Amino acid sequence: MSAGDVAGSPEYPSTSPNVVSVGGTSIDIKNGAITKEIAWSESGGGPSAYEARPSFQTGVASIVQSVRGTPDLVAVADPATSVPVYDSTPLDGATGWMVIGGTSLSASIAAATANAQSAFYPSSSAFLATVYGGIGTEMLRDVVSGKVGSFSAKPGWDFASGCGTLVVAPTPLPPTIAAPNPGALPATQNGTVSYPFVVSDRYHPSRTITAVRSSGPSWVTWDGSTLTVSPPANLRAGDYPLSLTASQPGHPENSLQRSLLIRVAAPALSTAKWNSTAVTGGGNATLLISLTAPAPHGGISVKLASKSSFVTITSPQNFSEGVSTISVSIPTSAVAKPTLVTVDVSYNGKTVPATIRVNPQ
């Protein structure tokens, strides 16, 4: 919406909080590039006499105080530096090339840039929340000089040039999450694992970010930096969906949600090793069996098997809850010559062999 062509004067409906107010600038161009841009002296703008300050202007409340301030954006409007157009229809008796200007032009230019991303925004207010959030970023070119009525252009937002000139179509600026590719994050019963799961706003690093586990199991916590997963011992193995939400107080346009999956597996068989490489027949050998994580609630049992008659196998062997390693004493028989004996340890489809030499007495 055009801010009007009365220097430094707010104009309705440009002052409505439901529209995007666009003021004007004067530009210098050299070799096709803008080398200078200042606030156009005839552009409209200023504080509204009736409209209250909208939420998207919270960040510039120290300037606008309690009322709606205009403009929001600017674009070229000065007829002296404006846009040539060709008109084949007689206008005031003239046809052909002419130069047009005013904030009716700047509003059209801003709209052409903004509308490229209109699908992102349900309303003008949502669009402006992103624009005001983009002050100081590559989205906008700040206009810092020029005077409009009693208002002067300055760094940041002002009544002469608003947030500045749109350089690129404004896309939403959510916090940028840097984290492992979600997929299924592995965890085990009765164990704790931590994953770096950092959320930050690359455009406004000083802003407060609230990070919450919006849905999912209570044994998962997130502080915006680290995801801590602590499945209880009695938890059933399986997949558990989780939703994480990050938001910025005062900036409803900046929010992000990520969906993850915590895949809780029962502990697996890890190793089976003898405590020595050889034993004298007739004595006991000690077999150490380990799991990948502590045994869950109720414990687990592993099976032992051997084809040799020189060892006496007791199977199954039990892991109590919370235990990840057990030692099993296995009696051996006397042998006439050195003999290799292998004991197979099996659990949940995995078998680990352990071989020891039994020597004669």
C-alpha cells in the first residue's frame, strides 16, 4: 500500500496494521547498479494518529511508541530517478516513453518482490513479522540518509525509510537447526545416551530460544543443545516417536518443529572371552560374557553349548537387571594331549564362540 506522496505525513489506509506500507527513495545508478539510495523527500510516512502499534513493530517500539508507524518498506519513487515505461494508449494527450514515479510506483515494486513468497504468509502481519525480523540481514538494504518532512533516515527502522528496501523476496526466518539426521536414534533399555541436538538463530543469535519436547516419552529431555535419552529398565523394546519444538518469545514467526524416532533395542550379546588362553585339565576355566548394555528389568538369559566332552556346560546363564558382564566357572576334564575346546554363547540370534586350550596335567 502506497504511503502517500505528502512529505513526512502518515496516510490511511497505509497506516492500517493490516497492510504493508511502502514509502519511496531516490537512487543513483551506474553501470546498471544502484550506487546510492536515499529517502525520497516527498514520501509519506510517520506515526498514525489512530492505529495502535501492531505486534510486528514490537522491535521498534522505542521509536513508534504506542502507535503504528509507517512506512514498513521503501523502493524507488522519485520521478527524477524513477522508471521509464512505454504506453501506446494516449494519456493526457501523450503516448510513447515516459517516466513515472511516486509511492504508487514504489508500492508496486515492493509488491512484485514480496509476492514471490506470498505462499509462506497467511496475512500481511505474518509477512511483516518476517520483514521486521530481517532488519540488519541480507534481506534488506538499509537506507541511512535523506530527509522526509521532519524525519531523517537512520540505520535501522525510521519514519523516513522504514525497514529499508527489499533486496530478496522475504522467506521465513526460523531458527536453524543443526543436528544429526533424525532417522531413528538408537537407545537401549536401562541405559542413557546423549545426542548433540542444537537449535540456534543464525540471523539473531542474541534472541532467546525456548526448546521443548512437545510430544513423546517422558524419559527424553531436550534443552535446546543436547537430547538426552534414558529408557527405563522395564521399557518394551520398540520405536518411540518424539516431537521437538523451538520458538522465540515475542517472535511467533520464528518457530520450528522436528519429528524424530527413538529406537529402543534390548541389549545385544557383545563378547565371550576366557580369562586365560589355556587351562590344565581337571581344573576350572572362567568364561567372561558381556552385553552391549545393562540387562533390562527381569534380566536376560544366554545359552551356552559345546561339542566337547572335556568341559561341563551349565546352560542357560542369567544376567540380572542392570548387569552387563558375568563370569561363568566351567569345569574341565583331564586330557591326554593339548586339546582346543570351543564354547558357543548365544542370545537373541547372535552366537559368539570362545576357544581355550586344555592341557594335560
